[in-house]
Amino acid sequence: MKKENIGRKANINIEPVFINRVSPRSFTGDEVTLLQVEKLMEAARWAPSAFNEQPWKYLFGLKNTTHWNLYLSFLVEANMKWAQDTGVLFVILSKKTFSKNNSDNPTNQFDAGASWMSLALQAEVMGLAAHAMLGFDANKARVELNIPEEYEVIAMVAVGVPVEQEKYQNVSIRKSFNEIAVEGKWS
């Protein structure tokens, strides 16, 4: 789906992929292929990370496979209602320690976030949409997916084919430059 204008406008000219990326809750129900997942993961793996640790790991369940209902079961009811129409559900993990010496990695979540954003932008380029969620049972996911304790369960992400742009009702706005950036000391 090509989103020519979804009601967002940048204050300064930037690449459209940043403005067009949305987190919809309306999807067509079409499947996402394993090849599409591989492309999303290829983008995610190129994200920067401290000491090139790449602490992220993505577990996933494709629609119409044996894993789909399990992944859906992790979601809170409100998210389950719309996410059932996506094509793949991911659980994002992040390793809490560095592999080289097992010391704490204080930027593991920051790095996993960079990886998630790469996935989200790649989804946009592919005509898909990615919606990250906190509304899920992380403990259930940990148990059911056999996630080791050295990994944090960060978020879930639903990816699918979004419905036509007319369905976007709430166009999110962004804080201004002065609200997010300060030159020099905090004032």
C-alpha cells in the first residue's frame, strides 16, 4: 500500500519513510511470508549496537502455522482483537549481558530498540506495517517460549498488510524540536 498523504507533515524535509511509518490497528488479514520475515530480520540485524553486541533476538509465529495461536494468546484482549488480522507476531528479546565477558550491558534495550526501528522502517518500505505492543503477558511468553533468564522480554510486534489509508482516523502528532532537544545544559 502506497501512503501518499496520511495527514502528517514534517517541519523540515526528511525522507518520507519516517513520516509514513505508522502503527495501525487495522490490517487486511493477509499472510506474511517467511521471505518477508527474512527481509525484516535482515534490516533488523544491521542496526547499531554497543560493541556490535547485537543483543536482540526475535521469536516469531506466522499466521496459519502451529505457532500462531500461542503467540496470539500472549496478547491482552484489546490487542488480540486487531492483531489477529496481521500476518506475523514477534516477541523481541534482549540479552542483558555482553557475550564476551558476561558483564552487564546497560544499553541492551536501547540497542534492541534500534533494531526494532529498522524492522519497522523496512516493513514500511515493503508495503507492510509494524505495530509494537506492551500489552502482552511477558511472563507467559517467557515460560511458553522457553526464554532463558539472561534475556529480557521487551515487547511484541505485529506485522501485516495495513488497510487502505482512509481507515487511519487518528493521525499522531509529534513534539516540536524545542520539546525534544536542548543545546547545552538542561534548562
